[in-house]
Amino acid sequence: MSLFVAGLSYKTAPVELREQLAIMPSRLGCHGCRLKIVGGLEEVVLLSTCNRVEIYGVAPEVNGNVKSLFQLLAKFPCDVREHLYVHSGPEALRHLFAVSSGLDSMVLGETEITGQVKHAYESAHDARLTGAILNRVFQKALRVTKEIRTRTAIGRGATSVGSVAVELAEKIFRQDLSKHTVMIIGAGKMGEACVRHLAKKGAQSILVSNRSFDRAQTLAAEFNGQAIRFDDCLQAMTDVDIVVSSTGCPQTILHRSDVAKLMANRGNRPLFLIDIAVPRDIDPAVQDIDNVYLYNIDDLETIVRQNVRHREQELAQCRAIIDKHTAALALKIGAVQENEHDVCIQPQPGWLSHGAAAGGSEPVFQ
């Protein structure tokens, strides 16, 4: 049996193409079943995320046209030939281990992909699309991922502006954000993303202020929060602990004198200000006031870059772990033989004009 992975990702294909092939999580089993039957595969797991669409398969011998499998997934006819990558045997194992552990992600070391890989495998397993090889391969991938997370720092340190804001807030307020109030001034995408991160970490009381009060009400409703009229936002800050400002105004909206009066009214309680607007919304001089913590977009992005560099330093150890488990598992499942290519991609002339690509049942792999 030959193990292979064929796919395309953010590295090889634009979003316009990826979205044509994307499969909803609830439909992975159904589409996997079609791939198995029409493609003539012994086993199959279909992985579909916003950044990649991949088919992990096992076949007696691969002599068909791999791109034809993706025609079965496409919403409209599309040419994927220039965007596909194919790995076989140990390289397929190594690729899966890297994907599952976040080493192949747009954000190095991110953890969401691990859950997506697990869901893809469980969907295929529940649909009885996996067998002895892919069961072992995917279970091993999840164990390798756990080992990488435990033995390295690849997943530590925030790598987005929103997540960095959360980490800083947790340090200032000693981890617990559930008792603190957050205000977002302006309804920009980055400001909204910061508030979403804070809400996920437990911030429950959220105020939204925007020049358009209707927009403020709409966004506040998403967080079960309260809309504040723009002219009233300074007064409302008396009871706020974290302010995320992203208005796009051409001039400063929060001056040092404003914040000094505000702190007196607050009893000098700590105030965390995140200014991600360009031009800046908040006077930089406010950071000279006791118990006021101000970070702008450059501060946050500097921390992001530092954290990414720290993660990159862990890559060698992560790859060593993957190489060790790849070699051991390849021997166990007999995925490849030395100096042999298990997957041979040989287009069959005219195949796309009939058979599976036209809705028939001719197998891709025979």
C-alpha cells in the first residue's frame, strides 16, 4: 500500500482558489466518501481549513492524475495543477506531523490546526474511511504534536496584535480579566479583533463607542455589551480598565490632561490603553501618568516579532522530533522501500473529459 498526501495551501494557492475547494467541517465525511469511491482509494482523510485543503490517502498503486481528485471537491471547474504539492511515504508523514504541530502554519506554532487535524481524522474514522495505516498515522501525528508542545516552546508567546494585547492585559491585571471592563473606541477591524481576544479570555463587561452610534450598537450586541455615544466615552472610562482605541481620526482624541483628570476620578486604579490607530488616537504623554499603561501598534508588533523569533529558534528541535518519529513509523507501516517512489503521478490523457470529473465512477487510482 502507498501512503500519500496531495494538497494546496496558502503557500501555493491564492484564497480565491482555496475557497473553491473548501469543505465545511460537517461535510468532510461525505466528501471523503466520494473521494474514496470515485478515486479508488483504500483509505482517505480530507483536511480542509481556511489555509489548506489536503487529501491523505492510501492506494494499492497510484497511477492516476491526482489533480482529478480535487475536481471532485471544486464548486466550479478550476485548474489546480500549478498549485498542488504531492508527498509520499516518509515525506507524507513528515508533512502531516509538521501540519498538525503548527510548523507549516501561516502563524508558526499556532494551535488551532491541531484541533482541525483531529476533527478531520475523527470525521473520516466515523465514516469508516480509515484503516490500519491512516489510523496509525493520524494517531501518531497527534502524539507527536503533544510531544512537540511539551518539549519545545514553539507555541509560546503571542503572535498576533490581538493576542499580545491579551497577554499584556493579563500581566497588568494578574491573569483574571473576568472582573474588568473593556471599552473599544472606534469599530475598526483590528480594534474589534483585540476585543474578541479579550472576550475569549474572560472579559465580560464590554463597552463600544463609535462616531456612528448605530455601528456601536451593532458591535456591542455581538459581545452582549453596551453602546456608548462617542461624546460620552471619556466619562464612561471612569469605570473602564482596558481601552482599545482604533478610530481612524486624523487627530488625537485622548489627551494627557483628559487622562490625568480621569485617573483622579478613578482613584488611580490601573488603566490599560491600547492605541492601534494610525494616526495615533492617544497622546503618548499619558504614559508618564502613574498606573497608566499605554501601548501603540508599533509596541505590539515589536512584541509579535520577538515572539516569532523565539518560536523560530525552536524549529530545529521540533524537526528533530518529527524526523525521529517519521523514520520509526515509516518502517512500521512499510510506507516506502529504499530508493523507491511509492506515488507516481502520471496524467491519463482525456481523463478529465469523462469518468469521475464528469460525475462518473472511473477510479483515479488503480
